[in-house]
Amino acid sequence: MYVYIFRLRHFLFLGLLLFSFSVHSQSPPNFVVIMIDDLGYGDLGIYGNAIHQTPNIQKLAEKGMVFSDFHSNGPVCSPTRAAFLTGQYQQRSGIESAIGFNKEEGMPLSKKTLAEYLAQAGYSNGVFGKWHVGHVSLFGPNDQGFNRSVVSNNSPDYHTHMSRVGELDWYKNHKLNEEPGYLTDLVTNHALNFIEEQKKGPFFLFLSHVAIHFPFQGPDDLAHRTEGKIWHDAKYGPLPASQYRRAYKDMLEAVDESVGQVVEKLEELELSDQTVIFITSDNGGYSWVGSNYPLRGQKGDVFEGGHRIPAIAYWPGKIKGQQVETTTLTTMDLTPTFLSLAGIRLGRNNFDGIDFSPVLFNSGTIANRTIFWRFNNAYTGKKHHAVRSGDWKYIFEDGETYLFNLSMDITESNNLIKTYPIIAQNLKEQFLNWESEVE
């Protein structure tokens, strides 16, 4: 009996050792993160959308892992991007709202990013698309670990590349770049060239689409913004409101074509088996053009519609296909996970995020933890926060408090704040403790 148990343990240990070697091999994987701006939970076919045609994303989802409980760290752009790049709550970088049209705000260069960690391990890193964690001239990607960058500060016109304050907002390696073309196409072409140039690897590609953020302009729609004019009152673009949803659909489908081109390039270069692709969003969508169904709220809210987002992981031969993963995860978890996959070992204290690689390979589970959202809206002055622990979620939004059990009420329709006051109070106290720790 004891001999049998010893042999069983021996084989189990050997199997785990071989599995670990196959995943964390001497040839570290490439990473491609495709972040689609303002993509709502219900905007993709794999999440139930029957209007938007996204066959390339659908194919990756069917062959990979789809996450049903993945969350952006913030309900708007900049906070989530800071959390992704650092693996920490965005409050530690001083970014809690969407960065405006100035040069004062930005993620400190002293913050070490995923790109910087990977560069030290021999990776080449490129970012193409939207940066939005500080003006490129002072807080640019080439000073934070990226070898190559072609990016905007914010969300320019898709054709003229002019910002809402009438300035060219398109930079190549921190220098203004007057480059004609539709933004989604440009982002894609730069990404494809980067993959070709770095095919010997390893590389990290952050394909940070400006789409599907407004202005609402499909590939065939008119250019709008011109230099030297303020466009805040016409920020949604040249179309009448009745055309917004149509343009939004065209923009998303252009992004889907981009995804298909990236996958095709990886296959052409025989890099698919060496490359992790992760597709997600930076926050929930606007419900008046997109879909967060069946969730309550939209971008800017701390209800689920503001931060529960699509997420898909694809790695042929490593991540099994046709999986739906229900573990609660956030954007800041990506950095420690990718570093683990790259074989880079850092102390747990470096990050607020967690390594969820065991989930990807069905080799383990993630212990329950408490997750926090805080959004002080710089434009409206309103303050929101939320706490998630297991199935329970406590919310303070617009002066009102809520308590929901998400396992029974994913639509956040039944406020239980008066039914379970002790649970609500406990979560509130956890938030206050967290708040004092991250400041």
C-alpha cells in the first residue's frame, strides 16, 4: 500500500514537473494584448450579441478560454490602463479619472511597468494605438519600457487624427507623426510590422485600439476635426445621433478584422504556439451605442456594466478550447500572470494583482479575495466606490448605498442593504481600510 502511494506521488510529481517545463519553457512566450476601448460586456457574439459581426474574435473564443467574471480596474480609460501596466491599483499611480487634455497628469515614470520587467528579461516591446496614461511628451511609452510606439494621447479623429482641442494627436516614438489613414488600419499595420520584425522573439505587443471610443466614425465615414479648433461640443463626431449605433458596429467590425490579421500573421510566421493572445476592454461600454447586457449601468458606473468586461485568452496547445472560466479577475492581474508565464519571479508585494496562470491551465484555483473600485469623476465631481467579496458586492454611487448578491442577482436589481446590514458594514470597513492603505 505504501509503495503504491509512493509511486503515485512520484508520477504525480513527475507529471507536474513536465507540465511546468512545457509551460515555462526556456523559450518564453510572446504576449499580444488586444485592448478594445469601451467594449461592453454584451458587445461580442460570444457574449450573446446578434448584431455585431465579429467572427475572428469568435473563433479565438471558441478555441480558447472565455471569462465570465473579468473586470476592468476602473470604469473609465486611464485608471484601467495604469492598473494593467503596473499590476497595481491605479490609485498607487495617482490616476483615478480619465486624463484630460493637459501635460500635468500622468503615471509617474518611477512606476515600473510590465514592459520594463519584460525588457529586463530580453523582450522587445511595442505599443500601438491609445496610450492615455499621460501626455506622450512627458509620460510616454518609450520611457516606460517600450522599444516601439505609435500612439495617441487620447481619442483623436479617426481620419484626421486631431484631438478635441484641435491638435495632431498621433506620435511615433514620442514625435508627432503626420501619417494618413484610418486609425484602426494604422494601428493594425504597425502591429503587423512589429510582429514581423520581432519574429525571433520574445516580444510583448500591446495592441491598444482607439476604437470603439467616440468620435463615432467607421472606415467609410467622413473626417471631421481640423487643426486649431475646439471640438468638445462635437466630440461624438460628424454623424447625426441616429447613425451612432451603425458607426459603432462598423468600428467594432473593423477591429475584428484587425484581430484576424494579427492571428493570420502569427500563423504565417509559425508563432501561434509560442504566443499568448489576450483580448479585453478598458471599461464597460456606453449602453446607448453598445451593449452591457444583462448588466446594470455603463461606462463611468461602479455597477457591473461599468467594469465587468469581455475577456478571452488564447494559446494553442496550452490553453484548452471551449472553456468558460468563472473566477473573478481584474486587469491588474494580467501583469503578474504574464511575468509568471515568462518565468520572471517577483515578490508578491510588488503587485496588488494575482498570478492566475493556474486557472489558464486548469492546474489550480484562485483563493477568494476582496476587490475594490473607486472612481472620483473629475468631470462631474461625483464619487463612487464598490467592494466585491465572493458573491457579495457593496456599492456607494451618487450618494446611495447598495448591497447585491451577484450569484442570485447579476443585474443588480434587488438592493439587500437593509436585509444584510452587517455584511454591508463589513464591506464598507474593508473599503475604508483599503483606501487608507493605497493613498
